[in-house]
Amino acid sequence: MFEKLARFMRRIIPAKIFGPSYHFTLAGAGAFRYGFPSRKIFLLGVTGTKGKTSTVELVNAILEKAGYKTAIAGTLRIKIGDVSERNLFKMTMPGRMFLQGFLRRAIDAGCQYAIIEMTSEGVRQFRHRFLDLDALIFTNISPEHIESHGSYEKYLVAKLSLARSLTSSKKKYTWMIANGDDKEAKKFCEVADKSECISYSLHDAHKRKVTPAQTTFTLDGVTITSRLLGEFNLYNMLAAASFAKTQGIPIETVKTALEGVAMIRGRFEAVEEGQNFRVIVDYAHTPDSLEKAYGALGDTRKICMLGGTGGGRDAWKRAVMGKIADRECSHIILTNEDPYDEDPYHIVNMIAEGIAKTPFDIVMDRREAIARALQLADKDSTIIITGKGTDPYIMGPNGSKTPWDDASVVREELAHMMTNESEQRPTKKKGVYTRGISKKKLQKPTRK
């Protein structure tokens, strides 16, 4: 009833006027309909520009190893107990009444903990309202969704609203767990002034050694060796371990859980099908995350495939990402990602403006782009495919969407390549129309 009324009002009143009330009404209606479920389960939120999904999965691994039954709502999947499904909403934090219904199902299934990825876009639509948090993890913050929010400052305010929700939570005792190495961490603790603030830092990881093969560090006197690579994953592990400490989970359990996580899908995921070179699929879609992903690979020869953000958003970072790839990669392949209603050729042209010296191809078909990368690889190469991670669709004009999964397509193309490995590799794949460096603006080739 509430949802029907909200939809009716939305049709007759302009979105700018009624939009906030519409979303708030649905959030409240969902909480009422499902009996305010967040008050009856331990609810952990995880927010930040980067690292949310990995941190959620690491916390879940620790809680399960400690014997708890858990539920997850995040970018990667929706999980209740032992039942896990891929998140096909194309949104990290599903709206309307979904989260309230999710929590009710988690309680009915006997889950003790629910973990939700929380986003600034979700805040704009009041999806965080009527969610009574027990704890919030803040991973980091850097410029993102600037066109949507209007400025970095407004983006930060949206994130801080999640910390503020700890103050209004009905829970008796709450925790704010913040990355102390981030310049905004203090603000999160100040806003959540009624919560116990727990800060974590790289300084907590003693004898740390991060290599392209593994990550080793000592925490609370226990040495942990993880197959998750990169300093960014070390931060994610520290966040998860800090939360575990608030729950009284022994460090030995934390060690066993973290060492048991071989990979997180779409997050620096290694794809291995018997080939003699390395292939990595990663969600990196901001300049900072792209730079850190490349840096985690060391000095290996990198073949980098990227698409430069979705259409209609954050255009400022496209040339910046091209510049980073130009500095870090041996060869670059620019391709289609999620153009929505923007001309995809315009998007790749903007990325290419940042490339000054590195040879590159433009292959607009994403499958062909992956095949092209595989053709260029040798035993000393690492292919790194960024931008989508586990995103389930390529979003096109007029709301069109093509089912997609980067890692699955890599496996298919590897199988095809290895089946035909005795054949001579072509020097140019169909669909590759620009090679090398051009001082002129790149354009779609003229069809004859």
C-alpha cells in the first residue's frame, strides 16, 4: 500500500520536489512492513570509495570461521546462510524495500550477523534510513561520483551520513571502525560521537611484506600469510580483523579465516586455465584504485585493458586513467565498458588523451578486446582487465543491458586460444582499428 501511494505521488509531483520524500517513504514503509528487522540482528555496514566488497567478504569469512551464521548484501552477492546468489541489480545497495526484506529473511534463517555494503548513492535515496547499525567500517575515501553529488565535499557529506546513522541507531552499543591512515577518518569518528571509535593502520601490521606472490604480516603477535595481493588488500584485512576484535574473536581464528580466502571474485582475481602468462580481473574504476592495482603487479610487463568509467559520470577521470596506464603499462587496449546513453567512442577518445608514449589499440567489442590482449601476451606478461570486476551487465543506451562477466569471458577466450594454439596467431584482431600513438584526436573509423 505504501509503495503504491509513493509511486502515485512520484508520477504527479516533479522528481526534484518529491524525490527525497518518495525514497524516505519507501524506506520507512519497508521497515514497518517487515517489523523493523535491523533491531533484531547484529548489523554491520561497510562504506568507503574502495575496498567495500573485499572487506565484506573477509569479515564474513572470519565470522563463519568463528561459527556464526551470516547474511551479506553487497556488490558481489546476496547471501543468507548457505544460500548465495549473484547480485544482478547493477547496484551495490539495493533500494526500495529490498534491504528490509533481506534482513527479515536473514533473521528467519537464523543468521546472527548481517553485513551490508553502504554507498553514497544509497544515502541520496535514503536507503540507509531505518537501518539500525551496530557497527560501521570506513575503508577510505577519494573523489568519486562527483557529477552525481556535485562536489567532493557533498560526496563526503553523504558518506558521513552513514556514520551519523550510528548515533541515531536503536542499538545499545555501537562501533565506528575507521582507516586511521585516511585523512577523513577523524571526521567519521567525530560524527559517530556516541560510538566506540576503533582505528586501524598499516602500522598495526608488523613485519609486513607485500609481493606480487603473497602478503605477509604480523598482527597481535600472530603471523598471517595471505594469497590476497596488494597493499589495498592488507588494509582490507586489517579492517576485518579490527572488527573481529570488537566481537571477541581470537586472533588465531582471524588468521585461519584470512589465510583461507584464496581470492575474491572480480577483486584482483587471477584467472588460471593452464596458460603460461598471468591474467588478472579487477574492479578498479578510479585513478587511485587503478594505480594501486598496477602497482601490486610489480615490474612485470603489463598489458592493460580499461574502459574509463561509465557513460554520463565522472568524465574528469578518463584522461587521468589514460595517463596512469601510459605510465604503468607496456601495451594498452581501450574498450567499451558501460556507455549508457553516451557515445562510447567519445569515452575512449577522452581516455586516449592521457596516453602519450605507450602503444595502444582501440577494440570496442569487449570480448574482442579480451581476445586481443591474450594474443599479445607471452610468458613474461601480465594481462590486467579493469573496470567491471563482477558487474553482471554491460549497460547500453535506452536502458539496454548485455549479460556479462569478465572472468568468464576470459576463460572462454583462453579455451578457444589454447584449442587453436597450433595455429599462427593473427597480427590483428577483427575490430582493432587504431594502433600506436596519434597526436590527433582519435575517432571512430569511417565505414566504406
